[in-house]
Amino acid sequence: MSLTTIDSTPRIGTEIRADRNDLLKGTHASAIRDLLERRGVVVFRAVNFTDEEQLTFSRTLGEVIPQGEKGVFKVTLDPKENRMAEYLKGAVLWHIDGSTDDLPTRASLLSARRLSKVGGETEFSNTYAAYDELPEAQKKTLEKLRVIHTIESIQRKIYPSPTQQQIDGWRAYPPKSHPLVWTHRSGRKSLVLGSTASHIEGWEPQEGRALITRLEEWSTQPRFVYRHEWTLGDLLIWDNTGTMHRVLPYAPDSGRMMHRTTLVGEEELV
């Protein structure tokens, strides 16, 4: 069976239809990687992969980070299932995975195992398109700026009155300076934003945060965003180097369970 595609929105998101055995064999791996870079998000509806199949498919696209149980990380707010449940509450804010690393992850694959009755949809913003459609004069200004990213920045938005233990845990991850505009090896450029963005180097904190807020509002306009309404068995992949994402709020006791595999980064953020 050949690979067929249906674009979800003009700027981001594409559904892929293909034979599941071809997917597991890597028949379409090159085409999927190309499409992922161009469209930011690709979706396979109700493919219903097992953990082993998800790992097999993931490895056709890149090297899998050994997270969770044999490479499968459970995304849930149930602390009995994931000891990082408290930290994962920050996922309701726009972010880029690995924004405090030199080498952000290449992409993540998320499959729906249990859904919440209310909320839990996932949204993605195309940060390539958001940069491309800025005025040219503004692009030149932004390309000169660097932004400091911290775990504390995003977590304080969820826990505004943290304990000292929480603060110490957040500060165990050192701040990271990144360019506001990522010039990729391909020559394309994307904005590097998200709620880990604390302040702009060399600017007054209030002025820098105001710019970061304006750019995030620009980048998350409906024309740059794809919202995924999950059904059981869906598998979704996002390009972590050219998108931001967030989950819409859902109850911690909803039972929502997603299984994630993550691909090793391939390009430094410089």
C-alpha cells in the first residue's frame, strides 16, 4: 500500500495513511521524515501499535532515547504510574522539549492508550511558519538576540508559591542560552520560544519578557496551530525542532495515559 497524505491545516499537520506492516519495516521512513520537517506534525489514526511496535517504528526514523521502560515513557499525571507527574503538569504551557539542552530532541512519537473525558487535546505551533511570516525588519532584529531558558521559568507558572525543595529541584538544571532564531542546517529558520524562556540577554527583564510574550502570542495564532483531538490508538509525531506544543488541561485523576518514544537530537541549537 502506498503512502497517502491529507493536510490538516494549511501550515501545520498532516495525516498519513499507509499499511502498518510497511510502517514497521521502514518502507516509508525517508518520506515520513521529510514530511515531518515540512509539516511539523504527522498523524496516524487508530494504528494501535503495541509498545514493541511503537519502538520498532520509532527506530526506523532515528535513534530512540532510553527513557521510561525500555524506551517507552508513560505520560500521565498519576504519580503511581510516573514519579515525574508533578513536573508534567507544566505541559499545559507552550514549550519545546529539551529547551535547556544544547541538543534538543529531534522528535517525539505519542500514542493514545487511555483518554480523559474532558480536555487532553494536544496543540502544536509551527515555529518555522511563525518566523517566516514576521516583517523582514523585525526578523533582522530578532536574529541578533539570545534568550535564557530555565526549568524554573515554566514551573513557577504552575507553582507560583513553591517550596524550597521544588526550587532546588528546578535549579538543578542549569540555565541555557539559546538564539531566539534557530538557523537550521537546511537554511530554514524557526523561533525558539516556550514557557522555559525566562529573559533576553542584555535586556531589562520586564522589557525582555514583554517581547517573549508578544512573540508567543504571534506564534500561537490559530493559523499557525494544529489541535489534535485524540482517539484511542492514534499515533502522532511532532518535529521538536520546528514546533512548540502543549496539552489542554485535564483532571489528574482522569486516567489519561499516553506512551511516548523520543528520538535523539541531530542538530545543535546554535
